[in-house]
Amino acid sequence: METDKLSLSKIEHKIDTRQIVLSSLPRFHPRRAELLRSLAGWRYKHFKISASYGQLGQSIIHWTEALLLLRTGSTPATAPSLKALAKSLRIRWQRLKQPDDIKYYVNYLRYLRDQRLRVVNISHDVMTSRLVWALGEQVKSQSRSDNVMENIKEMVILCLGLLNSDNSRLATYAFSSLFIVVGNRHDARREFDDQVIECFREANIRFPYSPVLSDCLGHLLLLRFFEKGYANGDYNEAIASLNRAITLASDPPNDYQRTVQISRLQSMMSIASLSHFRYVIFGKPEYLEEAINHHRTYLSSSWVPLDHPTRLDISQELADLVNHRIRFSFSTRPTRDRDYFDPSTLSTLTAAIPELNSWTPEQWDRHDQALDLDIDHGSEVVENEEVLKYFRQLVDSLRRDPRSNCLPIKTLPFDKLGEILFHAFESTDKIEYLDESIAVLRAGLKMHCTRFEQRCLTISLISPLSSRLYRLWRREDLEDLIQVFVAVADDTSIMASIRLNSSYRWAVIAHAFGHPSVTTAYEIALSLIQDTFSYPPTLETQHYRLVSMREDVGDLPSRYASYQVDTGQLNRAIETLERGRALLWSEMRSFRTSADRLAAVNLALAEEFVAINSELEQVTMSIVPYGIIEAADYGGECPSRMDPFGPLVAKRQELLEDREKIISRIRALPDLNNFLKPPSFDALRSAALRGPVIIINPCKHRSDILILFHNSPPSLITTPDGFHDCVLKLGDRLVEDRKLYGLDSRRYNRTLRSILGSLYGLVGRPVIEEFRKMKVPEQSRIWWCPTSVFCHLPLHAMGPIPSDNGVKRYFSDLYISSYTPTLSTLIESRKPGRQTPGRPSILLIAQPESLRYAIPEIGAIQRLNTVTTISSLLSKKATPSSVVEGLRNHQFSHFVCHGNLERGRPLDASFQLYGSERLTLLDIVRSRLPRAEFAFLSACHTAEVTEDSIDDEALHLTAAMQYCGFRSVVGTMWAMADEDGQYLVEDFYKSILSRDEPGVAYYERSARALRDAVQNLRRKGVPLERWVNYVHYGA
């Protein structure tokens, strides 16, 4: 180039020469414009070498004077001069940011573009692209100028014009400029958001291979998601667009790699951040799993350098998300992590609250940490006058300033102040705090709210309105509160657990105040229980979730049933108690629903239904070690292939959605409209076909004993005041004394005797009286369907019952008792199946090495080979797999081994086999045993619910045997004395196999056989706890 060949001194000589000539010419001399253009060019060359902005400034002056002269002279030089002047102004603007430079640069570009001066040797599209950039720069330099919006509008129009261009690079350059401007201005987005997004959508259609355009569209949608109500449509489109940008950026041209690499990292980072934000806002478990997946994708990508500064932030976010997953699996309450904030700094922030009409996003950001202030009940914060002063002034400023509508989550101060005031009321009992709390939250709802803000404020109103209702008993507060409850219940975007807790409170309050919505509230709450615990993908995590729900809504079915009894709806009460118990078993049983009836109508749909049930069962019975779920085990950077939990969640949710669609199609078929709906009372009463079923519902509101009959309405036995508290104390006392003193202690036997006597007075006597009234003969079969604490109280052994001859009699002497976890389980156990003619074959599973008295019991079983077929799996032969296989091929099974419980982990309850091998409850549940009829579990704890589990779920080995196919099971309520086994089984099998009962299946004889064998054991004088221990479940 010429500039390279010239030294700075020669350039300065050229400049001096032309200055001398110019000084000698008159102002309007014909050559003056030409000399000015030459002088401007030499000064520009000087700038290029010396980087002297003084020379550049002089060059701009000379170009400007030359153009003024050219307006009255020859025009061919006008366009090149304008081009040179514009270039110089752009260079100086980029370095010195002088506002006039960009202003004139824009004007010159407009002139050049509008005149379409070809002599400039720049295409119209290039000029348009540069003008868009220049307008963007001008907008960035203007804070509140009137023509800012006009400039942005012009940028949009110019960009739309570039959609006709064949040059994608120019279009991308211009659209990027538009994105930078709109992306950084709330006011621009408020006015042009929809228009700009539509413009970028069209650009992505016109230039489908531009990763930058896809990235820009994704980020604009992301911003709209944040600012306009968190619409899922914006979220999904943003994620799709950002993913498209990442895909397109995987193989960019060489000259484009740097830009695309930055764009790709931004897209990946944005996807992770957006998914994290959506989870934080909505708290939904499915959003949590998606966020975890996106974070792992980012960290495992080879495109993210190992030393990239964002890795640490994303890793920490991932660790937090996985910890939330753990809490989500085991708790109903969403959690929010907060940084520490010192309330003493609020005085500074109070002074910084802006005056009217001056709120800006930047000012809003200064208050962000204060808005995250953690308010705990009883905290000093709630009585801190500085805190109250700050939030009151902040709320007042936002209410009066119309500009606050452009702020993100501008109602958060209303929510926070309402929370502080409510806690202040709880701490001080001053009603004015409560009134102000409600008023502030209602004022927030009158703001220009997004749907998210409305949800938050509405939920926050529940506690203060409830408190004022109980305090003042005002009808208007009740009606307002019911409206709030309805709004929360109807909003499916709110977490299921929050909706459940809200609906439960609605039901309790409507019940207490006699509001007509009580049934609606209870029904909504009951239906939400399934949604709340169904997120965890496995049985184990579902159980933990149910345990965590127990404190908040554990008595929901009981309360609802007590209300229904109170209003004379006994049939409905029985339906409700059935729906609210054994939720895990009910769900698992639904996966094994027979499709025979469906197959007769639509074979293909039946096959589809069976297939998806099989997949769901497999997923639900998966085992995910707790350590895998914990973030600490992999430092937050566990690749997805090492984390089975997330894929299980996704798979299960997908299968559940598909299954619901299939069920909807099934219900559309003739006579199948009730397919898999909760059973009606008419269906449930068939459980009493062979004898009455007693259901006891202990509830704080009212406790009742319901007796279900097959051919007559259910009987109601009302209980005395204090019944609920009394039976809870009995249950606690039984468990505590067993732990403190041991089963074989005199103290425990005295406790057990006292409890059996109390149970007789509370339950046994009124039930016997009702039986006699209903002409239920003694020695009849009867079933207990226990709830709550009664699940571990020995109802079958209540007594002693007074007699005329002074002989001690217990309830089991009068009636043959069996238990069932649910009515549906009992009905299922009686369904016709494949019956084998003749006596049933027996599988013996025993571990003689570990039990002192196992050999005599084994001998007693093996001696039965004279009347039936006996197969034995002893010691080493009894492996988990061989036992399961043996169970499939025999009608009867008899276990002689140790039974183990794991506190808080009922699915790990097990039969101890040889060595360290175990057959767990989950192993049993996975089995399908079509030939199974009866199992005798001569082992400890087989019908005992472990501590920290849920009584109503009946998660024990006996129930597991029922689930996998056994129609009747004998189990134990606690540890058994193995020396009793020999005598018990001899009498039991003698009774069951030798008694002549035509038409009665052998498994149905097991309840009477157990009762008779236990009576014989009693006659031998064994301690009370040893014979009370044995229970019969099933048909």
C-alpha cells in the first residue's frame, strides 16, 4: 500500500504543502473542495500510521468542509467523500464514543443508502447492514431520548428488508445488532417484543443455517419468558432455538469459528440457566429433572474448555439441583437456597429508593439481595423496625410509580412485606399486623402482574386470611379464603404438593365452618395425593415421599371419611378409606390389571395396555442406590449415563402419560367407562361375601367403627370421646415397652394383657354386640381392615371376654379373624384362578443352621409327604433365585428362617437365606406367581410395619406375598419364638389337609386352621405374646 511506502515525514510534508495552497485560495475557489479532500485523505493516512486522533479529527473537519462546497459544485465526488467521512466518524466513535460522531454517521449512511449511489462501490445491503449497526450504537448512547424508539423501529424495518438479501452474513450482522439493542433495553422489549421476535422467526426461516440467528431468537424468547409470565410456549421455543444454534455451530466455516464458538457456549449456558430458573420459579419435579439434564450436558460437552470460568458456576448449580432432587424425593416442601443478608444494611437501601417516575431495572437490581431476606417465625427480623420501614417505603414507591411495571417480579416486595407482617402478627398477636399483611398482598394483586406473580401473592394470602378467619370468624374472610383456595386448586402450573396442602387446608376450614364447598375440597385434595407422590420413579422413593407427606396431609382420607360418616354417607366413607390406603400396593396392582375383558372387545388395545403396564412395573421396581442420587458422590459433574435416577423419572413420566391416553381410549369403549376408576361401594361390598369386614377409622374429628356386610347396609358403631387419643397411646405403649423390656419380659406381657383388655372395651365389645344384633353366628369368618394405629394392634386377640363359666376367652375364640390391607386386596384374593385338583404341593424353604428349633419344624413339614407332595430348599439350596422359581411351581409355601426389618426402609424387609443372601420384599413383589395359594411365614416380623414407615401402606412381607399372588398368608406381628414352630405347624397342617370341607379351597381353610393351632398352643401355657403374634391375611 502507498501508506506503507511513505514515511510519516513525507506525509506531513504533503499535509503542509496542501495547507499552504489552501490558505492562499479564496473560500469558494473551484479547486478548494478538491484540495480539502486531498488534505483530509493525507491526514487520515497520518492517523493510520501514528494513531493520532487529532489527525483523524482534522481529517473529519476537512471532509465536512469539502462536502459543504460540493453541494454547490460538482457532484461525482460527493458520494466518495461521504463514504470517507462516514468511515472516519465510525472509527472515532468506536474509540472516543463522542455522541455527535454516531449521530452524523447515521445521517450520512441514511443519505448514501437512500440515494443508492453506485459510485461508492458498496452494495445497498451492505449499507443497510451498517446503518442497522449504527442505529444500534446510537440507541446505546441514548438513555431516555425521545427518538430511541423511532431508531429501534427503523432497525426492525431495515432488518426485515434484509430478509430479501442473498448474503446471510450481512443479515446476521444486522440482526445481531438489533438483538443487542433490544436484549439490553426493557423499554424496547416492552414496546417491540412481539414484533422483534416475529422478525427473528422470519430470519430463521430465511437463513435456516445461521447459528447466531437461532441463538438470538432463543435469547429473546428467554427474556420474554422471564418478563411476561413464564409461559411454557416461550420456554419450549427458546430451548428448541438454542439447541438448534448449538447443532448448527458444531461445524462452522473457518473464518467464522471464533464467533460461533462464543455463540455456542452462550447457547449452552443459557439453556442450563433457563431450565434452572424455570425449576426455581415453578418448583415442579419434571422441571428439576430437565434442569439437571441440561446442566450435565453442558459440563460433559467437549466444547466447554476445562478451565472455562462458567464450569464452576454450572457445577455448583448442578450440585444444588441434585440436592433438591433428594429433598423432592423425600419431602413435600419446596426449598429455596438463600445467601446471608445483613438487615442492618437496609438503611442505605431505604435512602436509595428512587423518586416517582424514576424506577429502572438497574436500580431494581440494587434491592435484589434484600428481597431474598429469609424470614423465619420468631426471627428478630420480623420485629425490626428498619426492615418494616424499608419494605413499606419500597412497596409505596412501586405502587405510585407507573414505570415499575417494566421491572421483573415487581410484586416480590409486596409478597415479602406481607410475609414479614404475618410473622410479626404471630410473634406479637397484634391484629393490625395481620390486617396490614392482607392489605399489602391484595395491593400487590392490583399491580400489573404476570401470572406467576399472581400465583405467588394468591398462595401467600392463605395463611393470613386463615388466621384472621379463626381470630374474628368473619363470613367475608371465609368467602375470600375459599376463592383463594379454588384459584390455587385450579391452577395446574402450581406444584402438586402446594395444591394438595392448600386443598387440604380448604377442606379442613370448609368442614370447620360448615361451608358447602367441603366435599369439593376433600375430593380435590384426595385426587392430588396421587399426583404428589407419583414423581419419584421407584417404589422406595415413592414411599419416602409418602412418609414426608404424612405430617401435612397424612390424615386426609380419615378426616374426609369422618365427615362423610358425620353426614350419613357411610357408603362414601368406605369408598374414601379404600382410596386413601395402601396407595403403593394399589398402584402396583393396577399395573397387573387383567386385560381379558378388554381383549374380548379390542385385542390390539389390550396388548398395548399390557405392554405399557409391564414397562411401568419394571421402572417402578427399579433400585436406585441412595448414594447415586446424592450430588456429593460425584461432585456435581456426574455424566447422565452414571445417573440412573433422571432417566427413570423421565421414562416413568412418559409411560404414565402414554398409559393415561390408553386408558382414555379404553373408557371410550362400550361398557368400559369405569375401567381402572376407584371401585364403587357396590364393588367393594363383595369383600364381605364370606363374612363381615370391620373398618376402624380413628380420627381427631370423630372416630367410628364401620362393619361392611354383603347383603345389607353397613353398620356404624360410634365411639366414645377420647377414642382417638386413647388408641394412639395404646399403640405407642405397645411398641415402646416391646423395645424397652423385650418380648419375653413379664413387663411386656403385662402391657400386652392390659392393651388387649382396653381394646376389647373400645372395639371388641361393641363389635360383638353388633354382630349379635345382625345375627352373625359365632365361629364365623370375619375380616379386619385396619387403618392408622390399628395396623399394629392385635385386634384378633382382644380380651379376655367375660364368660359364664369363668374360662378366659378372647375374640379369636368367638370369631375366626383375618386381616386385609384393603378391601380390593381381599376381593382380588378370591378371584377365580387356575386350581389344581387334589391336595396342594408344599415348598419348604428353611435355614436350619441359623435357628435352634428349625429342625423339628422342618421335620413336621416333611412328614406331610404321606398326604401331599413336599419339595425342600434347605440351607445352600435356598438362594433368592431358586426360591422364587420354586414359589412359581407350588401352591403352598412354608418359610422357616429369620425375618429382618430395616428401619425406615420397608422394601428392604427380607427373609434371611443361606450366608448373607436375602430374599427382599422387593424381590417378592417383582415375582408373578400364578399358582400360588397359601404361604406360612414362620419367621420374625413378617406382618410388622417397620418404624418410620406408614401404617396404612402395609409395607410388610405378608402383604408382599399377597401382592405377588398368594391368596392367604400367615405372618407374625413381631419376633417369634422359633420353639413354637413345630407344634403350631403340626396342628395347622393336620387341620388344613385332613379336614373334610367339600367345596372349600385349601387356602380358604387356613384361617380356621391357624385359629385352632393357636388355641392348642395356648393350652400348652405359652406366654401371651407368643400366641398373639400369629395373624392370618387374605381369603
